[in-house]
Amino acid sequence: MQQTATRQFITAVVSVGRDILGAGHPLISKIEAAGTTVDAETVDEIQKALSALPEETRDTLMSAVHKHMREDISAIWGQLPHAESDEPN
């Protein structure tokens, strides 16, 4: 489940990050280059890139990421116990 949650977080960073940082930003490019890889090295690189952002930009991005994740019903559904599929009823 941790890997799924990590993947959902990374997907949310890309989704809102394109609007806030721009599609060509190094952070977005790094995540897109990783594809579906969610290994420790990739996560560490993403965390370092997030930490390197200016504080105001990082705060804006993380606020938008958290909002995106709160409102993503498919991500919420997948975390429910006994959920039989990735699709909400």
C-alpha cells in the first residue's frame, strides 16, 4: 500500500506541478523520466528536488498537491479496506 500511496503522491505532484512550475521544470521532467518507477532512489531524488524549490513555491505546490489528493476519489477508493476494484461504485 505504501508504494501505491507514494505513486499517487508523485502523480499529484506532476499533475499540479505542470500548472504551478511549468511542464518543462526540472522537477516535472525528473518525475516524468522515472515513469512508473517508485524505488527508493527515485523517491529520494524527487524529495531532494522538492526541498530545493524556493519555500514559497514549495508551499504553493504542496498545498495544491494535498488538495488534489483530497479530491481524487479514485485514490481514496483504492485505499479503502475491502475495495474490490480501483473504480468507485
